[in-house]
Amino acid sequence: MGATLGLPSSSVSQCQKVEVWTWQNGVDNALYSYLDLNEIKTQKINVVPAPQAKPIPSIWQQVGKNFDRRGTLVVWSDIDRCMWKTGKTIIDNSELLIGRMYRKFLDAEEVAIRMLAFDLDNSSTVITEKFAKPKDPGYLMAQTSCPIPFNNKPMFQPWEEAGQYEAVFTIDFRDRQHEVKVRFSYAREEARQASDNKNPGNLPHGKHAAKNIGVSVVRAGRELDLDQSLVIKYDPTERWWGIEVEFPPSLDDLFGVTNKKQSARNFAELINIDIESMLQGGKSIVQLKEELKDDEDPREPLLEIALKINTQLSTLRRLIKAQRKGTRTKNNRYPDSTPEKQATRVTENRKQDGYKGVSDKDESLPALERQTTIEKTLTEVGVPETKARELAATTISDNLKYSFVDADLETAAFFSVKPKGGAILVTLNTNHPAYTNLIEVLEDDVENVDTERLKLRLAKS
């Protein structure tokens, strides 16, 4: 049914005529049929013509190079709905969708998708030719269409829980057990680092990620949909997380897969529901599932999956936010007036007046030992390794007494203070409301920010 509806529907949405050749024992034994909207309008035909033996035109055998013993050839003509007008733009834009939908097959080299634009009057004149590369919303594949430096290595890293990359759910449906796998990923530290003082979101790999946002719903290896209902549209950091849900065809009815195999309606509706509001009044997730089960609600088996996605997405966003704070560039227009240097000068003046602190005794330790201690402490509070190494080195080389950093602390406190390696490490808690509503708003760069966003930030502060 899916193929019966999908092929003609997708075809007539783009062109006036579609022709199909299909064969089981060599191209010489191909059967042919077609659908022509102009012939239907003029009442020349009112049903799809019965298949008949007809060889594949020589032009397609030439550009196709080789055909398997079994296969299907679909030809669109009189194209009138396509937004792209040249062969190159059609290929470039089609690769983005094709590479994403069939990424698993492409990555496993189970299929190769060749895209070719040529002169119809002279098939040997090639305009554009390329093979589709995988486009992975989770950015965990190595060889993809992502721009350098992440075209040959993953841009994201898997989020692991209890040593497991996949969250596997076993669902009882129609007296059988079926597995649904959910995978989470988020950007590697190097992907979030600025280059030449440019925001990573404005770099080629960041722009690529901006067009690849959402929860990827995969059925038997092929993506049905990239659901964006959970995406915060105005937040540019949403591009740095990935979620993939994969299920078998045996759960099509449960997920609400449409006949065209283009979406999963039941699942899309459920992940967008405010589950927390459904649990009000002290109701547990078990009780909620029982209620849905008693009501024969088809969403009941998917409830735990939706809850997992919603709660894990909150964790991913916190990780990404902390990662951004650890890597963003501070305002360096007045390098001698940084808080670290000002505080160091004040402390040095107090030491000359006879005041001493707990951290002073470690100032006599070897520089390398002090630097290692500071780096280790910063890493422990959640500062990315590269940034921790950089901050520790700067603290020692510039003879700074203080180091101010941002991290997601597992505490209700706004900040923490630790004397380590002869320095005083002050960590601001990015998860604290005071940080979100004041510090973050005041410190964020104001360049390239529109007026409405600036007004919002001012109101928050």
C-alpha cells in the first residue's frame, strides 16, 4: 500500500508525467506503465495503463551505466512543481534530504546513490555528477556531508548512561515483544570552539548543523521524519544536540506510521505533550500508564520513551550550555582590567599590609605542579579539558591569584571558592537563576544581536 500510494503521490507533486519500468530477470524483460496528468485531464485515460513489455530507452541505459538483474527505473518529465531549476541545484538540495533519509544504508555501504545531471541531447556531456554522502542529525558517523574538519570524523559524541549509548525499550504489542532504541548525542568540545574569533555557529559545520535539527524518527534503517516539535526555535544552541528513535515495521500501527511512510503521527503527538502536567497530584508514571492502558489509549506503550526523551533533552541542554560557558571568549578589549587581574592587584596590596590567606603557602610550589593542580580542579568542576588547560596555564604565566570560570555545579549555591595551587578558583554556577538572569545577560556579546533580543536581555537582568 505504501509504495502504491507513495510513488504516484510524490511524482505528481513534482511533475505532470511519471513513467516506470520494472524487471525481475534482466532489463530486456522490463514491464512498463505510466501516469500522465494531461491525458487524464483530456480523458484520454481514466485508469493507470496495464503493464506491458517495453525495453528501457537507450538514453537511460547509457547514463545508468549498468543495471542489476532486478530493478526499477522511474522517470519524471514535464516537471512543473520543483523549486530548483538547474540540475546542479536539484542534486545539491536533494542530497541533503536523501543523505539524511538513507544515511544508515549509505554509511554501511549497502547502497550507493549516484546523482547525475547531463545534456539530454548528448548523454556523454555530464554537467554534474556526485554520490550522495550520509547526513547524520546525530553527527556520530565519520564519513558524511558535514564540512571540514568534521567531514571525516564525528562532530558529536554519544551521551552514555550506565555505560550504555542506546536506551533500549521492550514494548509488548499484539502479543509480541518489540525493541525500540533511543540514542542521544551532543557536540564535542572542539566543535564549539571559536575560530578566528568567529562564533562556531557561523562556521560551515555550525551552519550545517543548523539545518539538521530535531528528533530523528527512523523505521527499519530509513528516516521517516526529523521531528522539530521539541526544538526551541529561537535558541541557536539547539543545533548542538541529537536524538534518534529507531523502531521496527512491526510497530507501524503503534507509532502511527502513515501509508506514505513519511511520518509517525502517534509518536509525534506524544513527545510534544506536557507529561509533567499529566503527573500532577502526586501521580506516578506507573499510575499514568495504567490509566492510559485502561482507556485503551494507543500512546501508553510509548509513554516511557517520550518521558526519557524529554528528561534527557533537559540534561543535554544543560551540558551544551555549560560547554558554551567554558569555551566562549570573554571581552578582551581591556586586557589589563579583567576581574582576575584587578582582584590579583588588590590581594597583592593587602599582602604588603601584612594580610595572608590559606592559598598563599602554595605559591612557593613549582610552577608545573601548581598548574597541574589548578587544571585538575577545574576539570573536576566541569570545565572542558582544553579550556581548563588553557586557564591553568594563563593563571601561572600571568601570576594571577584568581581564576573565574563558569560550570554547571550540582549545588544550590551561586558560586564556589577553592584555594588550589596557590590560586583561588571561583566557579560561577551556570545552573543558578542569578547566572541565567543577570551574569549571562550582562556578559554575553552584544554584537550582531537584534534590538528585540537586547530588550529581552535587559528586562531579564
